[in-house]
Amino acid sequence: MTAADTQRKILDAVDAAFDAQLATTRDFVAIPSTRGAEGPCQDMIGDLLRERGYEVDDWHINMDELKDLRGVGMIEHDFSKARSVVGTYRPTTNAGKSLILQGHCDVVPVGPLDMWDNPPFSPVIKDGKMYGRGACDMKSGTIGALYALDAIKAAGLKPTARIHFQSVIEEESTGVGALSTLQRGYRADACFIPEPTSGKMVRSQVGVIWFRLKVRGFPVHVFEAGSGSNAITAAYHLIHAVEQLEIEWNKRAEADPHFKAVNHPINFNPGIIKGGDWASSVPAWCDVDCRIAILPGWSVKDCQAEILACISNASRGHRFLSNNPPVVEWSGFLSEVYELKDSAAPEAAFAKGYDAVYGGATPDLVFTALTDTRFYGLNYGIPSLCFGADGQAMHGFNEFVDLESLRKSTKATALFIAEWCGVEAL
């Protein structure tokens, strides 16, 4: 069989199973796998892998084993049910290069339900799109990678290298799910993560720091508000100070070879605010959970120090905070930047599949978010490619994945696996 024949058989197999792929994706999206509730999704992935004959490793994540590893994030919620699932394919002939295929099943909260056109965990297909929380980010990519493997088998072929299919959690908040698979000992010659990238290859991505501002005020009855100190308004004073830091960091970004072409790559977001307990009492407390990005060459530790200095300086100029300084807690991501380097071989293998499906060279993406690729490249020198379908409203209302782009990305993934791992007749 010629290389062209192999490609055609695999591509046809993706098309033949695409309706089944969408049905499985719909079932996966329908599971409300928000933080701490990912178990049913991991059950589903484990079942899908066992049905296909993979060796399945399903374990509870032990943070004591991860706490000293590079890039570990801070866990604050009940983590007793947190699990990782890995399905391993072992070849009868070892001729190609090994591969990790990884997706995350955790999704962000949905927000007010009345602001969705359809219930977020009742996925709907309409006008060539699948709507639902996680449909784009990134459950469709995970199932697409599984069906890419199926397509190789349906084409009468089997890979000639070891493959680990990994389903992880905590991608949206700490990354410890991916880190747990590495701590467990899973390694390969390359990693491929099918995040939704609009058909582009992630070349450089930001790092991210999560932190919490804990402000404590002085409560009084509102009729004598002037004698108290409002923790909520004091917290806003600190938010404005960090916004100035964001401006300074974006000026520095103008010198970065990748991000200088990106408008406003550093984004600061006060994402959660909680404070006070009575409308007629000056609030005694306010907590603000924040996210800010960092760029290549910036150390997490140095950026943490800058954040602390910013908050300290802002507090010194505030009537109440100068004598009652806020507390800063690190509340999730403490993530470094990842740039795709030393990856010529897997990129060349992927380029063949991309050209066969899309035509031309794979376009690059400079990403102002982050992915789990960082752990493989930074911690273990495993080149980690990130490429996937198109969609919109990730983390927003009416999230969707474009189905034709999903079909194409599944095809490119299948051809990459065949090229990188090698294939032989069943």
C-alpha cells in the first residue's frame, strides 16, 4: 500500500465514523464536569478505552507526591476524588516513535443559566456547530483524538509505537492533572494536545499566575460610615493598582519576539469578588480572586515579587490599608511560559498530515492563554504540539465547536499519529 493509499483509507475512515464521533462527543459534553465533579467524565473515558482494548490506569491524585514538582499549582478545594485516567496501546512491532495524546475533561462554570440559549449541559447541534459547555474547550478535541485512533484501525492498520491516551483534570486552574501523569511515569517521544486552536499550531503561550487579595476593613453601621473602613472599596483601590502593573507589563511585551505582534498579550482579570454580609453595614471583608499572564523569560517568582510590591505600594498610599495591609494568597496557577522548541521531527510529521487535509504549511499561533503542553516541554524535554478545531465562546455563553473544523482536525490528528508512530497492517 502506498503512502497516498494509506492516507486515503484513514481519511475515509474518519468520514465514515464522524456521526458516531459526534454522538460520543455529545454524551461527553452532557456530563457537567466542573471543578471537583470530573469523576463521571473520567468513568466514561475509562470505559471507552477499555472497549477498545487499551490497558487502563485509573488512579487518585496524591498532592503530597506533586507538591515539590516544577510548575505545580495550589489546590484549595476537596481533592479526595481527583483522578487521572491513562489508556495505553502497546504495539506488536516497535518501529515508530511513541506518543502521548492528552485532553482535559474539566470545564469552567457556566454562569447564569438564563443567559444561555440552550442548557449548557444539553448539547445541541445547529447550523454546523455543537453548542455546550466544554464542546469547544476541549471535549470535542479529546474525543476527536480517540476517533483518530479508531480511524487507523478501521483503515486496516495498527500503530507501531507505544501510545498513551490521557484524560486529565485541573487544566483550567492548576495543571496538576497533567503533572500527575508525568509523576506516574508516563513518557513518550512527543505529546499532542488537541485544544481548540482554529487550525493553527501553538508556537508560544503565556504563563499564568492566580492570586487572591484578602482585604479586611472596619465594620460600622452605615449611618456612621465615615468612622469605619469599607473593605470592598479598598479592594477596588488595589485592583486599580494591579491594572497599572498590567500596563507596565504590556509595555515590556513589546520587546518579545513572539508577543510583540500581539495587541495587549498581558491580561489581568479580577475574576471573583466576595465581600460583606449586610447592606447596611460597612463591609468588614472582601476577597478578590485574580489572574494575570506572564511572558517568555519572566520568572514566576520574580513576577510574584512584583505583584506583592505593587500591592504593598498601593496600600501605603491608602488611608486604611496603610495600617491594615491586605494579605496576598497564591490560589491556583503558578505557571511558566512554554515555547515550542526542539520539535522539528514531530512538527515535520504533523506538517504532512496538515498539508494533506488543509493544504499548505501549518500556520502558527501565539497564544495569550496557556495549555498543559508546558509540563512536557519544560519538565521533561518532551516536544508538545497543540493543535485543534475552531470554535467560539470558550468560558462564555453559548460555547460551540465548528463541526467541519472538527472533522478536519480529527483527520490531521489521525494522519499525524500514523506518520509519527508508524503503521502496519492489522
